[in-house]
Amino acid sequence: MALTETDLTHLRRCVGLAREGLDDGDEPFGSVLVSGAGEVLFEDRNRVGDGDETRHPELEIARWSARLDPAERAAATVYTSGEHCAMCAAAHGWMGLGRIVCAVSTAQLSAWRADWGLPAGPVLPLSVGEVAPGVPVDGPAPELEDEVRALHRRHAERRGAGG
């Protein structure tokens, strides 16, 4: 499915949240939960800087969505600056959330990390489709790739990797 202007608007907010996280010394990821009617219900950014490596915004969205009924969850869309990791994709699938729209894919993020000499993470870099095959995923958004890559490069440079 082609991304709409509405999709890009929400993705730009996700990138803004990712920037806020990076500016606060955290990892550059941001996500927004939007109802089927188009209302922003919840938004967050990575908060792993406190040592809890599970504080991803997509996992927080899945947890928050428990207050919605199953039909509302299924009609909602999760927008995110980067495709869900395996942990977050599993939570998304278990909660029965609807569509995911990502600015960049797991494959893109993995390739950038490898180019910058960063070690592989502790979890396999699986796509959402490999973890939760029934979840529709749209993206990446080429319009936002350079901006998201720059945020991740800045994060990598902070960690002493090349760029």
C-alpha cells in the first residue's frame, strides 16, 4: 500500500520523537498509536537509557493498548520511526493491533549498523512479518530515510562507531 500524506504526517512525528530521545541521550526511536478514526491515542520514544532495554515505544504502545477493546486495537495503526524489533512485533501481534507503518525497515537499520561497525544486537533482526505474519506492514518511507539515518549515525558516533 502506498503511504498517504496522513501516514507521512504521523511518521514525521515519530521522527521528531526519535530526535527528542536522541537529544535526551537515548536511542533514536519514536512511535505513535492512531485510532481507526484518525485520533492520536498514545505516543512515546525509546527510554532505554535508564538501563531497562525493553523500554521501546512500540512495546509501551502494546501495553497501553490493553485499555482498548479488541476491535479498537485491530482498527488502530502504529506509526514508528523504525520497524519493530522481534520483542515489539510479538507484543503487537499478541495484542491484536492493526497496521504498522514504519519510516525505515529492520533491513535498513541492520545494514547501517553493520556499515558503522556496530556489533549485532542480542536479538535477531527479524522483520515484523517473520515474527507476526498476520500484521500488515507498510513502509519504508524514502522521504524520511536520510533524516532517520542521520539520527542513527549520530547515535552510532556517540557510541564510538564510525560513520
